[in-house]
Amino acid sequence: MSNAPEFGKIVVFGVGLIGGSFALGLKAAEQVEEVVGFGRSLATLTQALDLGIIDRAGANAGQEVADADLVLIATPVGQMPEIMARIAPYLGPDTVVTDGGSTKTDVVAAAREHFGDKLGQFVPAHPIAGAENSGAAAARADLYREKKVVLTPLPENSVLNLARVRSAWEWCGAQVHQLLPSEHDRVFAAVSHLPHLLSFALVHDLAVRENSELYFSFAASGFRDFTRIAASHPEMWRDICLANHVALLEELDRYRAQLDELHDALRRGDGAALEKTFDIARSARRTWAEGKAR
Amino acid sequence: MSNAPEFGKIVVFGVGLIGGSFALGLKAAEQVEEVVGFGRSLATLTQALDLGIIDRAGANAGQEVADADLVLIATPVGQMPEIMARIAPYLGPDTVVTDGGSTKTDVVAAAREHFGDKLGQFVPAHPIAGAENSGAAAARADLYREKKVVLTPLPENSVLNLARVRSAWEWCGAQVHQLLPSEHDRVFAAVSHLPHLLSFALVHDLAVRENSELYFSFAASGFRDFTRIAASHPEMWRDICLANHVALLEELDRYRAQLDELHDALRRGDGAALEKTFDIARSARRTWAEGKAR
């Protein structure tokens, strides 16, 4: 039958925003027969059941992955190695595994350690669909629609396994891109991890002052935008920073050198240097925003 | 008559977003009889006339301010000294002057230099109503509604002159606050000028890379928010940075020290230190946002 779902059974570890939206997306596309969920708490699993995200809660991970078509590991990155270790021995030969982690070098290293000769069945992924909310209640079928998902395929992946994982994300509506894991981590250190660090740093710097209330009371819309990401989850961002510390330190060094230059320009009153920097930034920001709007 | 306008004639130098909205706000409140505008170009003045922002374009600044009740200098800060010098000799004894500059120490210094024994007639102001758009076409009567306006009164100001300037901003719907000029500049260096500098720096740092397109192509919503202010006007921000360089350098030094600490925490893998910083920032950001929402 031409309209049969592409996937029979999928198993999702972590039924929050990322995992839940993946399941809902495949269900909305009618491309999955059964979704089995694992989670840290019974409450989350019950909620995911009630919301129709999963069809049942799994009890035995090894048993569930043995005959699954697709496994998504959508827990915080710190918990992935343990899940990989738990499922690796039982993975069926035709089961593909993907993940939803924001960093890739560390996830790939864990996969190399735990999947052994089944490494080719794991196709790492990073869905770029950050949201201020998290948890199963925030999951929605269209979270990935027209959002980017970056796959960082491994040399061990077969064309078929790569195609199956790509297909799953595409059924969720995502635009799938490919980068090397190291390339992924450099790019996201620059455009995501560093801005988070900088935003957290600014708010922290104000918050620890004795007269912080005076400062906050005059903060306006520019501050609001600049610091929106400083309301992000501390534990999650701690893990991302630690996992990607090599690339992030490189970016931070570059950025500090840039601030040193601006500091010097300010100190010597070099308006031309300041204006040139601001002008290049504004042009690039506008070009980027216009590209996004297209 | 109890409903007579509080101000007869006002003169506005710079009929863009700030000056135009001030005029429209007073007109909407029916608190002004006549608005006379000065601008850098005939085109702007014609537009301001067409939009009903001003009633006529002024020809002779000295003559116009002589019998004005209120003068607003709403040009870029760099042009204010020249305007002050031009109008000072002609200011009527009952004319009060205010401004719309984003920095105050430098504006006060210029006022001290140019207004001489009429300094008491000048009450410096900074309306906190940044907008991405500028120009007369962006002006609107409600721009200042429920926005903060910071007055930085001078020891030379009489209670009466302070009250008249305060009243004008209040008729525009603003919440008027008072700070010392130096205090104003320290606060805004921290909550506005530094974030702009940091945002410009991040985008510039990406824009000058050979493979900048790769980076920008994966930038998402966090980047969008963090860098929105990097689309601000380069010339205006050059002037603000130069005008407030003392306070801004102090803030930049503090911030660089903060980044050094985060750099060290990252290098030694100190997750607890990172999480503590992020957590303090998130709490403060949330408290601030909740306060704003009230």
C-alpha cells in the first residue's frame, strides 16, 4: 500500500519538547504506527500519554528497541551515554537511532564508546528549534516545520540509515542540513552558545551589584531583547558549555580580542573605528534578517 | 479658562522620532498652541508639516525661541552644542529648554558652556523610548505613553522650570524619573550602551569571517534577539559611545572581568560555577521581566 507509514514502531527517550514534538510530527504525517516513550518520571509519561504523544510507556528499554524501526534519544546530552549503553546490546539490525542534542562532538564520542559495531546505525542530529518552554505540554506537531535540523553523519553510517533518519526529520517538516560534528560545534559555539554565555554574563554582572534595582529599573527594550536568552535553563546551558567547551573557548577568545579592540578605540576616542565596526555589524544583521524573512 | 493649553508656543529642533513624537503628544493632549520646527533638511520639515507634527518651519532660531514657552532640542547629541550656542543669546526669560539626548554628562557640559547665566532654564532629559525606526514618519503621539523619561536636573534649575519641563513630558504620557547626570550615564552605560556594543561586536566578529555565510545560515531565534540592537544606527551609537566613554569603559572593564571568570570556569570544567552564574542571571532576568509585565 503506497500510503503505509514509513515507520512502524518508534521509541522515544525523553518525551519533552524535542522528543514529544518529534512523535507528534510523525503522527500528524501519519508516518508512524506506534510510539513508545521512556521518561525520567511517571508524571511526564502519564502526561505524554494523555496528550497523545506516546501510545504507551515502555518498561524494558532493551526489549523495546529490539524491534523498533527508529529510536530518538531526546534527553539532556548528559544522560545520553547511559541510554546508549543501555540499548546498544539490544538494538535490532534494522533499527536506526538519532538524537536531539545541541552539541555533537561529545554525543558522537559517547556513541563511539557505547554502540561499538552498531555505530553505523546512529545518525546524530540537532534540531534547531529552541523554545523558551519545555516539557511534554509544550510539544507540538509543527515545532520543526520549516526549522533546520542539522545531521552530522558518521563515516560508518550507510546511505540507507542516513536516508531513513533524514526522512523522519523531514516528515516532521524540517529542512535537513549536514555538517561534520566538529564543524557543527564550531558554528553553534559562535551563533548560539557564545551569545547565551554573553547574555547570562551581562545580567549576572548587574544582578550582583548592591544597587542592581536602580539599573534594572531603567532597562528597556534593547536590554529585553539582548537578555531574553539569559532566562534559559541554567543546567541545560551548563551542560552545553561544558560539552562544547573547546569550540566555545575559541569563540570566547576571539570575542575578547574584539572587545579589546573596541576598548582601545573607545579609549583613544576613535569614532571612525567604532562606526566602521557598528556599520559592518548593522549591514550583516540586516542582510541576515532579510534572508530569514524570504 | 481652566482648559487652556499649558504651553503656547514650543520650538522643536529635530523633528524626527523623538522631537516629532513630543510635539504630537502635546498636541494630542491639547497642551500646546503652536509648534515651530527646525530641521537639517527641507524635506524633513515638509514631511513634518504634512504629518501635522509642526505648524510651521522656523527660519530664524533666535527669533523663534525669544517668545517660546518651551524649546526641545531633539537632534543627535553631537549637534546640540551648536544649537545651544545659536539660541542662548535670544532665550526669553520665561522660556524653558529640554533635550532628548541619550547621554547627559556631555549635554550638561555643553549647556554649561553655552547657556551661561541662563543655564537654570535648561532641564536635561532622556526619554527612554528607543525604536528601530527613526524620522518624522515614525513619530507618534503615544510614543512616550507609559515610557520612562529621565530628567537630570541641574542645581541651577528653579523648582518652577523643573516642574514645567516635567509637566511637558507628563502630558506626553511619560513616567518622569530623576537622576544625577553622572548617575544617569553610569546606569545607561550598563543597561543600554554596553549591550549595544556587545551585540555589534558579536555580529561584526561573525561578519568578517571568510565563511560568515555558514555561520549566519544556522543562526536562529536566540541570535535574532541578542543581535536585534546590532541593527541600530552606527553613527548615533558611535556618538553615544564617545559621549559616554568614561562610564562605558568602566562597564566594559567590569564585563571583561566577568568574561575572564567564565573563561576560567570553562577551562577548568567548573560546571558549578557556570551554573551558579547562569542561575543568578536567569532569576534576575525573570524577576525583571515579571516586574515589567505588571
